[in-house]
Amino acid sequence: MSDATIEPRSVLITGGNRGIGRAIAEEFVRRGDRVTVTSRSGKGGPEGALTVPAEVTDGESLDAAIKAAEDAHGPIEVLVANAGVTDDQLLLRMSDDSFETVLDTNLSGSFRVVKRVIKSMMRKKKGRIVLVGSVVGLYGSPGQVNYAASKSGLVGIARAITRELGSRGITANVIAPGYVDTEMTAALADEVQAGYKKAIPAGRFAAPEEIARVAAFIASDDAAYISGAVIPVDGGLGMGH
């Protein structure tokens, strides 16, 4: 039996031009959905997806991006809020601006996108919201007070949405990836990578496609009864934290 989507849906993925976001976009395209991805430049998205410019800290740019997505593909039925940044510093060296900038992109940015697509989901009485968190959000990591706070905050968003809108056929969940083979991890020194892999029971980093397939499942009809959950995809690193 094919895992292609029975009826193509309008899917929006923020930060879908590289890394995990790009892999998620490619997976939804493969399954037959109508996919829009955002990138800051409006370029670089995967083949088969519409790429539009957006900055998740700017409400007006999101309004324009969502309008372009809906004009092309119809009202958003699946949202994957993936856009995120890091600015790692030890707490004593972390500036107020560093903390606020990471929170504004990763946490407030996710809120801004969710708020702008939720009305059409409510009208249809069906929707899937997938927030891309991190094992760091619950497990913690030195030098990442800002990033950990932003990612743990997504859990609160998903659970509050579930309480508010769970009776309307809308689910909201957080995927919590561990370390993934991306440009970011590839840039780490070999000894740093080896240290991380030693801490991961699976003994390796995830392939981006492994995260993407979990996102696609959580957005599927098969996952209609899963909401407010944190789904770890971390090779056992967090062990349910």
C-alpha cells in the first residue's frame, strides 16, 4: 500500500530551504501534498515546493507569505513550524539581546505563524500543527539557556492549543530531534562530534529524513488521536525527559 496522501493538502513549512526543514518539505512533496516553504531569501526550497520569502519575526512578511501559499495551494491544513536560530553563550556572557533574539525567532515566531493559519483550520474543523523543538528543550545543554528556553516553550504552546482546539479536529505536537546530520553538526570538530555520539545510545546522529518521516506521520490521519505530545527523535539521548 502506498503512503502517498489520499487527498493532497496545503502544507506550510517555515525554514524549509535547508537541514531538517528541507527534508520535511521533501517528504511531504513525496507523499503528494501541495507544499510551500519559507526562507529568508525566498529561494532555495526543494524541487516540487513553492518557496516564498518570510521572516518569522516580522508579522507583515508572514502575512504576505501565507497569502502566497494559500493563493497557490488553498488554506493551510498542515503547519510545520521549523524556522529557528541559535546564539550559544554561557549564561554569564549571554546578553539580554541574545536571549531575546533567539526567543523571538524560535518561540514567538512559531506563535506568529500558528496564529495566522489557525482560523482556516478551525473553519475546516481539521488541522495539524507540528512544532519542531529539540531534545535540548527538556534535556538542557550548557551554553544554550536561550535556545533551551525557546524550545521548551513550544511544549506549552502545543499543550495550550490542544486544550483550546482539540475538540475541533486540530492537533498540535512537538517533535524533539536530537543531533542530526546537517551543516550545523558537520561544522563541529571531530572530537566534539565523537563526544556527542558517545552520549547517544544509538551511537550516531539522525539522518534528516528520519525526522521528516516522524513529522509526516504526526501530520497524518493515522495520528488524529495524538495531541499535546512531545515526540523524541533522538536515538535515546533524552530518555523521555
